[in-house]
Amino acid sequence: MSELTAWPVMAGRSLRLTLRNVEGLLITLLLPVMIMLLFVYLFGGAIDTGTEYVTYALPGVLIICASYGASMTAVSVADDMSKGVVDRFRSMDIGARALLSGHVAASTLRNLGSVLAVFAVAFLIGFRPSAGPVGWLATAGVLIAFIVAMSAISATAGLLARTPEAASGFTFFVLFLPYPSSAFVPVETMPGWLHGFARNQPATPIIETVRGLLLDQPVGTRPWVALAWCAGILLAAVALSGVLFRRRTR
């Protein structure tokens, strides 16, 4: 089986496994919605962002949604490695690129479903964007680029972990990353020693790009910075996954 025909088969397999894991699917869909409702209704009234808080917080919730959903790829890959599934696939001439690409493609589709669920609830509780068609397309492009990059680095983490339980620890890191950013409060309100990290970590330019595009505000060079982060993460994941896969399957 060639790489071109193998990866869609692997993606279909990953999606079928996702549908069988109803609990995990529900958590992936509901956790970002719960986080958004928590911040909007419990903390939003105490935080002044100059706009409706759901409008300000939604981009950060979308990044958390994408990060958490993508991190589940690490568990899936580690599960395949620990159960000997990869060895059976290799005996059928299915290589690393097809297997990992299938996981990443399935993760991207799962996360797009989660993103749509978050948008639907946000509209119900008062989110009113100003973006036109171009703004929506650009927002979709940035979110998809981020989801693909995070899914790829999560697949790499799954190769690095020796057990699915160890791979699940990756979720704590990716869920933490959006908090010290402009996701829920302006960076200026944070302690001074945190400003440098909050402004220059990957989540901030992506969140501010999505926020600006949805509100039809000037975004400057932030989309290019956001896409550069996504491209860098993706390239690092591709390079590392190739090395790790060869080491794990000797």
C-alpha cells in the first residue's frame, strides 16, 4: 500500500476509534464549552476588557479547545506503539508517515467539530463577530494551521512516551500554555516579569490574530507571526517524529 493511499485509511481508523470512545469524545467537545462558560459567567463580570467578555475570551477558548483535542493524539499514538499495532502495520508496508499523518488528519477533523461546538455556544450567549467572508476564511486558516501543528507535535510526544498514561501528561502542558497569554486578560494586567513570556509565546499571536480577524480589527503582522509559529512547530514535529519512530521500531 502506498503512502498516498495508506494515510486516508489510517485517518479513517483513528476516527472510528474516536467514535467508539464516547467518554473521551464528550470530554473533548464539552471541556472547552465548560471553560468558556466558567470564565464568562464567573469571572467575566470582574474583568474589564473594553468589550463583551465572551467576545474577548472566545479566541482563547478556541485555542484551548484545539490544544486539548490535539493532545489526545499523543495518547492514541502511544497506545498504538505499546500494543504492537505499529509492528502489524509495518508488516503490511505501512510506514511512519502514513500512520502519523492518519492520526494528525483524524485529530484535525475531531478538533474542527469541537471548534464548531464552541462557536455555536458562544453565539447563544452573546458573541457577535464583525468579520466578513475574508475574515472568517482567514480565521479558519489560522485555526486549522494551529490544530495541524499541535496534532503533529502531540503525535511526536506519543512516540516519545513509553505508555499511554505517560502521554496523557502532555495534555497538562498544552492546556497550561494559553493561560499566561492574552487569552483571558490583557497582558498589561499581568506582573511585569511575566510580560516577555506572555507576549512572545506561541499562543498570544495566534489568539490576537483570531480576535482581530473576528472583530474586523487591524492585525498588522500578527497573522504572519502566528503562521510562523505553526510552521516551526510542524517542521520540528516532522523532523523529531522521523527520528523517534526509527528508534522505537528497530
